[in-house]
Amino acid sequence: MSKAVECIKCQAQMELGYVPDGTHGGYTQQGWFPGVPVKSFWMGLKMETNQLVPVTTFRCPNCGYLESYALPNATPATTVTEA
């Protein structure tokens, strides 16, 4: 999102960030997929990675309120392994 996001609870300017998802090799950025989940024997869920929309989350520094958006033009973060 190009403009500042204001908290709907206390009207402070929110901070840009993301909520990590744990994987077998570390962490990755949450993603949104269209449709309903389809089970996969090997991977847990079948997913078409070309349909992934990264989830960007804003956090209010005053009250802690979180607001998430699936922004289609956002670049997903790379996987980060534990140090």
C-alpha cells in the first residue's frame, strides 16, 4: 500500500510488517490462496504457488491492533532460517 494506514481504534499511524509462517526449513511470509483448501498426502495442502498473494500486516504501535491485506502486487519475503 502506498499511503499511510491509520489505526481504526486510536487513529495512530500503523507500522508495516508481516506475520511469519513456520516451515520445515525456517520461516516464510504468510500467503493467501483463492478457493477452498484441498488436502495433499505429501504436503498437507495442494497449492498452486503462482496463485499465492502475500499477506502484508500493519500493526498499531499504540494499541497493538493488527490489520492484514492480501496485496497482489507485493513481493513475498524470502524464507528466513532460524539463527
